[in-house]
Amino acid sequence: MNPGRLIFLAALACAPAFAADLTVEIRRGGVLAARSGEIDKRKIEAVVTSASGEPVSGATVTFSLPPEGPGGRFPSGLLNERVVTGQDGNASVAGIAWNDQPGTLLLHVIARKGGDGGAAVMTIKLEPGSGKKTVERKSGGKRWLLIAAAAGGAVAGLAFAGGGSAGSAVSPTVSNAPTLGMPAISVGRP
């Protein structure tokens, strides 16, 4: 068994114990299959009910995808997504970006409220995708590069704009500007 899967299973086994007083039913819009490498807009819904069959509002429901092999990421970019149930006992997730590895995976759902809890597992089959890459990794690197470039452009624009004749550079002057270096200490009157 690979180390990532072993860590995932160990984390589930070490989860705090709870009384299994809640029932979790997983519902999915459509069939229990998805296409690898694509974003799935369909909802996966968990319905949480009490031992007497009443909907449980305010329960925290955690949806978990496997860390390796066929799987994906929630819109947050994480492997786990937490949602609180509404008055009807429902919590749902949508927009899972499936990875490009076809196969079968298990979606774990755990619901907790106070000392009560319940769990369910859903099997999802990732079928080969269409071949078109529809999922890209999220990266903030390009965004920060664009922000830095825009800020640099704004500073350069200020240096060349305002107050000067066309085509001439203006050197801004700042009065009372702080200076870097050793602080000056004066004793007595200035």
C-alpha cells in the first residue's frame, strides 16, 4: 500500500470518536461517474438525519477526497470541504476538479454535531476524459507578477507624468522624507 493512502486511512481511523446517532445519506445529481480531467458542476449532497429521522440543522459535514490516485480537488483547491447543514439537513458541494487519472475512488463524508456523528462512503468511477484539458492548476504566481508589473508601471507613470513638459522626465521631490542610515542624536539645542 502506498504511503499517501496509508496516511489517509490512518487519519480516518484516528478521527475523534462520536456516537453514531446521525444518519448520513449521500445523493448525487446524475450517475455515480465523472470524467477525469474535467470540472464536475453537478452537486454531491449529504442529507443528515437524527435517529428519529428528523433533519439535523447546524451539523458540520466534511467531504473528503483521496490524496493519491483517481481523485480531485474541491473548488477551494483542497482535498476536504466542510459545509454546515441547513434547516433541511442538507449540505452539498459542487465544482470538483477531477484529476486526469481514470479509475475508482471513495468519497468519505462525515457529519458531526455536538457529540453525535455519522458517516457514509460513496464510490465514484472516473471515466477517461474527453482528451481536452479543462482543469488547470491554480497558481497565484502569475497574478503577483501582474500586480508587481502594474505597480511598477504606476510608479514609472508618476515619474514621467504631471508638471513637466511633454517628453521630459520629472524628478519628484519629497519634503520631510525619512532617510536610511544611522540615526542622528543631538545633545542640547539644535
